[in-house]
Amino acid sequence: MVQPQMVHTGTLPRRRRWSAFLAGCAGLLALLLLWSGAETIGEHVESDALEAAQQRADAIAEVASQFAQRALAAARDAQALAGHWASHRAPEEAAIRAEVATLLADHIAQSGGAIARVAIADAAGTVIWSSAAREGSVADKPWFRAHTASAGPARVNPTIGTAPADAALPGWTIPVSARIEAPGGGFGGVVVVALDIGGLEQALAGLAHRPGEVAAILRQEGDLLVRSAGTARLVGQALVTERARAALLNGETTPFRSHSPLTGEEVMISLRTVPGGTMLALGSAPLGPDLAYAKRVHAWARVAALVAWGALVLLLLAGFAVLRGRNDRRELAAQQAGRAEIERLLAGLPAIVFLREVGPDGTARHLYRNGDSAAVSGWPEEALPRRQPWADLADPEADFEGIYQRALVEGQAVMDWRMRQPDGGWAWMRSTLRLLERLPDGRGLVVGYIVNITAERAAEARALAASRLASLGEMGAGLAHELRQPLTAISLAAGVAVMAAKRGDNDRVLQRLDRILDQVKRGSAIIDYLRRFARGREDSEGLVPVNLADAVNGALTLCGGALAEAGAEVLVTLGPPAPVVLGHAVPIEQVLLNLLFNARDAVAALPPGAPRQIAITTAVEDGIARLTVADTGGGIPPAVLSRVFEPFVTTKGPDRGAGLGLSICHGLMRSMGGGIVAENAGAGARFTLSLAIAPDGAADGAADGAADGVTEDAATPGAPG
Ligand code: ADP
């Protein structure tokens, strides 16, 4: 069985396209949302890292600043004590001086290594007292010269102190100096406290204890005094840019991102001025690890967003697939239900519908069959072969291959054929085929149906019989005339024979008896024609050779009298030799009778004196014999000319014509594979019958000129309709 193709209405794909579009939009939106979420998380983590570094740098700077202040405070305390010592320089005050010196030594010890030493120099710069017991002059020190130049309070002078050549870093100091007033006023000397860089470095290292963190104290100019690590390498180096320093002097103390001038690593730096000193405190926290971590989190958030999105898309696709599958199943179920309904309707149809694949040689392959085959064929379903055409039940004359070939070539074909019935009788079937599709390999899909036309055929036969009887009725008067002639001749001959017998003239008696016999034969022939005509023909008879001369004679025998009564002159030219065609004698005679009666009606209606002629001629061309019946009766009214072969077309009024004659003629000619054409030519109507010449039927005669008119089914040799 051939599956019908799925029919799409167009709405479904449109709906699907819309859903796909919406799903695409939703997917994009979801991607956007997830991505922006990942970005927010990344930025958040990054700003957290920056903030934490900022806070850390701030805290370190703050603590470093406090530490520097404490160191300065310790230095000032030491300066105060040293000042005290310097003010008791008289020899009797040696005890006080020794006490102050002890206090100073204690103070230095308690500074936790921040104070390296304390020294007092006189106005000439000569060291007059030192906690480190070092003698010498400080007159060339820049801070000393600064004090001699201007009167002023103690000042931090963060210049790096010079160390002995062999000293390591601990020998480096930051001198914090203060001016001593002379007893009589004026410059009396300098007290200097040397802050120990090594000790400061250790203390600062305690402030910046996480890896990468730096605490430092710088000169106001930006160069390094001490740092939580590596001071030895870096001391004196400018570690703060001019820009940062300027910003700081403007009061802007916000931490800023920068790159470490030492490692190139990204760092957060916080700077502040140490109150009461000319120093800066610096805190630096590394950004690298935290930022790298933030970047990793950012990247992972993006990956997570993509993964979540992918999962979402997969979920959506799966959902779509499930929905689509459900829809498809529903659609399929609906289609199956529809198909089942169609099959059910077809099964109840009083026709057999089928689909076959037909080869160029007419062989057909069964593809599909449905319909009420029992009702059509007269056989129970189980008695019928499922797939094959019912060739074994068909009349052997039925040419199935021929009809399939015709359908393949011409696109359609119809064939009436007989099928054997369970009771041994025959039923008539009509197969109608149409080419559905031509396949590339030369074969074709042919769809068709078979209907039972037995009843139709019977009705046709009854109509034919009725028409024949009607013709007989019309012949009545003519036949009487026709029979009267031989009877009169017989009667005359019998009278003459009696008289001759009485005279003993045997020869004359025999002569008259012969004539009587001739006339009896003629009468019998008329009666034979009548009987044969009234009986009709058997359907089962195949086409047989029919001599057209016999057919014309037969018809004229039956209607010659009627034509003579109407005053019609009949001219017959049939050859020689008269063509022999393939057909049936009685139907041909019936057609001729109809045409002759119509011609008689036409000429009978002519005004007196008009020529009343009926000419019967034949011609043979290309294996087809054409027989024309032309009259001088004025022709077929134009209004009916195009429809004369349709049933119930008449111009004669209800009591005279039923309008069936020509339609029956048409049917009879078709049933013999021939045709009939009506036209107006000359002074009247002209009907041309065409039939195939029987093998060896007749030599080709003169070609008959074709005239304009209605053409109905040109004859096709040997092909039953
Ligand atoms: P009916 O003779 O019963 O009318 P037909 O089918 O034989 O039915 O003819 C149909 C019509 O064709 C006629 O009524 C007539 O008008 C027209 N016709 C047929 N033959 C002729 C003819 N030889 N001359 C003129 N008209 C004709």
C-alpha cells in the first residue's frame, strides 16, 4: 500500500519558526544575564581586592608614621637630657652631669635600638660629649652648618649619617639635631641624636609582616631613609614620584595604584607626612596575588556562566525535542485516524479504486486497492485475488496490458470488459485509468477505478431494442409496400402459370414458377432482415467483417418503401468493390436506418417540387472506410448542430422525435471502434460513418474530401472503447 505523503498546512512550520526565534531570543537574554552576573562578580571581587590592599597600605603607612613620631619623640627626649647636660658644664656640676649622662644612657637603652647614639658639639663643632665615646668634629656636617646659619628649635634633619668605612648597615644613622643656646645668648652648639637605621628597619619589618608588604620612612624629597626590608640596597633612592609627592603636599593622601620601582609588581601605595618632622611614611601592599585571585574568580565566573548557559540551552533543546516529539506523534495519530476514515469511506464505495505502477510494456504492479470489491465484482472478497488484476475471471478478450499501455502513453484510458460471475454468467465492468505520475525510468503511476456497468449496459440494450422496435414501427407502411410488390408479382405469375398449365405449355409454367420462387425469396429476405433486425446482436460477438453493400442493401430493404412513399430518390455508389469493414451487420444497419429515416424526414418537409435526393457513397483512406449519407433536406438547424449526438436533442416535437436516434448511432459506432460525424454540406445534412477496414476487406478507393463539421471519435482500428 502506498503511504500518502504528509501534508503540511504551513501553519505548523510558521509556528515552529516563531518558537525557534523566541527561544533564540530567550537564550541570548539568558546568556546576557549570566554573563553580566559573572562580570559583576568579577568586578566585585576585584574591587574587594583593591579595597583590601588599600586598607592594608593605609594601615601600614599609618603605623609607620606613628612609629616615626615615636622615634622622633624619643630623640627629642634625648635632646632635652643632652641640653640639660650641656647647661651644667661648670666643674662643680660634674656630679649632675654624670647623673644626666646615666639617664641618657638609660634612655638610649630603652629606645629599643632606635637611638644609636647621642652627641653634643660646641659652637665650633667639636664633640664635647658622646654616648658612643667617639671624639671628633661635626663642623662639616650639613645639619651642623644649618644650625650655625640660623637660630631655630630642634629639627629633624633626615640626612643619612656617614658610617665608618668598615661598618655595616647598623652604622648608618639618621641624625636628629637641636641647637644649644650659649649662656650669654647666641649659638652655643648642637645636640644630635642619631637614630639607628638597622634598629628602625627591624621595627618596620614587624609592621609589614605579610609577604610583599613594605613599610618605609622617606625624606620629604622622596628618597629612602629606612625600609622594612633591603634598606642597605636602597637607601637614598628616590622611591616616590614627583607627582605623588606633589599630591601629598596638596593634602591628597588617598592611596594609589602604582608599580613597584623595584620589582615592577603592581602595588597599592599609601603615603603620609609624619607630623612634626620632615619625613614621609609609606605603606605598600602588593596587588598581584589578590588581583590574580580576583581575575581567576572572574574567569571562573565567566566559565560558570557559560556552563550554566549551555546547560540551560541543552535543557531547552531537550524540552523542545520532547514537545516536538509529542506534537509529531499527535499529528501522526491524527493523520492515521484521517487515513483510517478515508479507507473506511473507500471501502464502502461501490467502486474499486486502485493504484498501480505500469511499465512501458503494459505490465502493472499492484500498489494499492480499496473499495467494495464484493459489490462491484459479484464475488465474495475472499474469492478474489488480493493483488492481481482479476485476469483469470475476465473475458480473455479483455486486453489489460493494452489499456495500461494506453494510459501510460495517452494519460488516460477506459475499457469495458466482462467478468465471469459465480453463477456462470457475465457482468460488465468499466475500468477508467489516469496517469498520476510519470516516473523517470519510463514507468508510471496509474490510478484508476472499476465500476460494475452491467445494469447500465442492460438499460442501453433495452433502449437499443426499443429504438429498433420504433424503427420497425416506422417501417410498417414501407414494408407493406415492399411486400406487396413480390406478392403482386407472385399472384400475376401464378395466374399466368395456371393458364399455361391449362394450355399444356409446360415451359411457360416452369418459367412462371421460377419467377414465383424468386419473388418468394425476395419476400423471405425481407422477413429475414426484419427478424434479424428485431433480434439485435449478441454482446459476446466479436467484430466481424461486414460488407457495406450488404448493410446498405439490408437497410434499404427495410426502409426503401418508406423512402419511396416520401418521394425520396436514393442514389447508392458503393465501390466497386464495396468496402468490407470490421463491425456488426445489425448495428451498422440500425445506424443507416436512423440516418435514412432522418434524411427522409428532412426531404419530406421540403416544399413540393424541391429535389428530394439521398446519396449514399463510400471512400477508403488509410485503412478506414467512410460511408456518407447526404441529403438535400436543408441541413441540420445550426442551433442543434453541435449537440446532435447528445440524447434528447430534437427539433421534431414530442409526438415525432425522442431525440435519441443520433445518440444511439453514436454509441453503436463507438462500440464497434468507429465514429460518426455530422455536418451541413451542399443542400442538406451529411453524416459520415467511419469504420476500420477488415483485413483484405477492400482496395483503397477514391479519397473523400473532408468538410467542416462536428467531428466525433475518429475511427481507431481494432480498439474497442
Ligand atoms: P429525432 O429524429 O428523434 O429528433 P435524432 O437524434 O435522430 O432524433 O435527431 C436529432 C435532430 O437532428 C433532429 O431533431 C433534427 O433536428 C436533426 N437532424 C438529424 N438528421 C437530420 C437531417 N438529415 N437533416 C436535417 N436535420 C437533421
